[in-house]
Amino acid sequence: MTVKRFFGASARECLRRVKDELGPDAVVISNKPVDNGVEIVAMTPDSLDAISQQATAPRAAAAPASSASSAQKPRARDDDYTVTLSPAARKAPVVRPWTPYETAPAAATAQESSPRLRPLPPRSPTERDVSSAPQVASSQRSAAEQALHAAVEAQPAVTELRDEMRVIKSLLERQLAGFAWGEMARDTPVRALLLGEMIEAGFSGQLARRLVQDMPEDMNLDDGRKWLKAAVNRRLRTLPTESDFIDRGGVYAIVGPTGVGKTTTTAKLAARCVVRYGADRLALLTTDGYRIGAQEQLRIYGRILGVPVFVVRDGEDLRRTLADLRDKHMVLIDTVGMSQRDRMVAEQAAMLMRSGEVNRLLLLNAGSRGDTLDDVVRAYAGEDLAGCIMTKVDEATALAPALDCIVRHGLTLSYVANGQRVPEDLHLPNRNYLLHRAFKVGAGDTAHSLREEEVALAISPRSSSALGASFA
């Protein structure tokens, strides 16, 4: 008689061992969970036959009754094996393959009358044995904490990899820009040279590429320069005559960043209006209550010109003052200087719009960078922006950034200020002078002069593909 005890981490593994040692017709006698997994006791079919032959006849007769009584009790489903000691089982031991969660067919109800063992649910070999809900919850929390800890440890590596990919992408884009520049220099050398000159003069890559792309291909270097100047001249909007501004009259607020010259420019405009219409047709207002001496500076200009100066502190005060001055030909408002990134810029614009028909004149520093001027225009943009005045022209080494900003944003250049003298240093725009200064590259080799291989780096990498397509 062969009866053996088998141990395994799971029921499936244990049954595989039973099949390997006792054969596919082995009979499972019992199975139960143990500390390290599952214990199964099994025997060969020959051993089962020997035990059946040794049993007495009354005992053999009582077996069906016992099986019938046990069939009336509810039992748990066992889809692994069915074990019975009935004579039918002695003739043909039933060994069914183990299939988890399978519903037994209705035809097998006759064979389920014998007592069966309840199988364990399927588990992986590495699964820990848990026996209660608190232990399950604790195991899940432990697994979640381990996963979170692993994610936290992997975060620096992911961030470092992302930064490296970003650097590689930037290097590839710059390399593509260099390839596009080299191809353009070989195919259209005149365009490449003119594009480099405009970039070095201070024009933005966006405007320079657009103009050079529209230029005819059969032009030499001198004709190309003339064509580019004419293209910028056509796009530049200026005040035709002074009468268009002074004779029109109205209420104008001089706005702009700190230190751009608003008070001095207000005095210059006031002097021109006094010369044409007299001091009694003009009024000066100031909202600058922050800067020390700002109001007194405007009062000094007012006393010199014989023009009254009014101080307003808020929107309501401004509306009342403008209502009292509605008989004046022109009213000039000197506003508070503030950074273009200050949230008070929007509040100032809203106050001026609520006060009636107030037009704004934006002052742009000719010595500022192009991206700074773009930031200023975006902050002060609006439908009530009547035009702009370029100040500090005498301090700027290049006028290309300022002209580029005015052309791209479609602003009207009303006046050009090139000094502190009142009212001499305020002029109408001279197109020839402005274009000559804009296209003039700095004299001599300076620290800011671009070399030939550096022009491609000055072009935006994001536009490298468009650059190559444009000049292919």
C-alpha cells in the first residue's frame, strides 16, 4: 500500500508532485493549509483497491447510506478533486483536473454525494499567507508604501534624464540652425550676408527673415540693402506733419515705464502747443504723487509757459477736473512712472478710459533691448493708444530694436526726442535719419560684433526648420 504526504507552496504545485510520483490516477485523501503552504495526502489506485477488499460486507453496505446522509448536508464547492470510497469509485477512481472558479456541470451532481475537501484559492508561489482582514489591509499598506518609496527614489533619476533630453534637443536644434544657415550661405550668399547684417544691427530675427525672404533673388549686395531699407520704410508709420497732432487737440496722457522721460516730454509738447495756440488754451495735469519733486517739476514748467497745473489723485478727481477743462484745446496728463510688469499699469489704463476721451501716448526708450520694448508695448497696448514717442535717441547706439518693435506692432511714431532741452529736443520723425541709424552696424570690432559662425546661433532655434525651408 502506497500512501504519501506531499508539501508545496500552493495546491497546484502540490498536485503536480502527486501526479509525477503516483501517476495521473492518484487518489487525494486529504489536503489542508500549513504554515509554509499546502499539505496533501494521496495514494495510488491499487492501494485504494486493497483497502476496499479488506473491508467487511456490513461496512461496505453501510457506506452508501453514509454517503447518502452526507449528500443532504450543504458542502462547499471543490473543483480540484472528488474523493469517494464507493464501489463505483473502486471501479473507476475519479480524478478531475483542478480548474479554479469553474462551475461544475449539472450532470456531475450524482458524483457529488460523497464528502469532498475544500480547496485553497489559487495563489502565486511568492504570495504570503494571510488569514485575516487586518493582515490583508496591513499587507496592502506595506505594498503601497514600498511602491511610493520606490517612486520617490526614482524621481531624481527621471528628472535628470528629462534635463539631459532637453539639453540634447537644444543642441540638435542649434545644429540644425547652423546647417540651414550654411545651406543658405551656399545657395544665396547675398541673402545670407544681408540677414547677418540686419541681425547684427539689432533687428529681430522674425522681421529680418521675413524681409530677406521677400527680397528678389537677382539683387546684388548694394541693391539688396536699398531694398531692405525701402521695405522697412514702407512698414513704418509716422506722423506726417505736426498739425496732425497739435491742431487736432484733445486730451493726451503720457504713459511709459519709469525714467523714460514722461515729464520732460510733456513739457516739450506743452511748449509746442503754447507757441501755436497760446497758454490759455492748454492745461497740464499730473497724477505722479509717488516720486519726490515730480509735481513741483511740472509746476516749474507750467510757470515758465504760463500754463495752469492741476494735481489729480484718483479717477473721480480726474473726471471732475477734465469736465472743468473741457473748453481747453489740449490737455496733457503726466502719469506715474511704473514698471511694465506692475499690475498698476492695467489699473492706470482703466482709470484713464473711464475718465472720458483720453488718448495715450506711449514713450519708448530707444536704448532698450528689443524684447524689453516688446514687453512694454504688450503692457500698455489698447484701443486708446494714439501713438508712441521714441525718447533718448541721443543715448542709443542702435535704433534698430526700437524701429523693429514699432514696425512689428503697427504703432504710429509721432515724435522723436533726443535730449533734455525744452522744447528744442523734440522733432518729427525723419525717416532717412532713422533708417540710416537703424541699418548702421557698429563701427569697429567690438565685444558685441557677431562673427560669421555666430550668426546662426543668433537666429532662434525654433525657427531653424522654417529658415531652411524659406531659403532652400
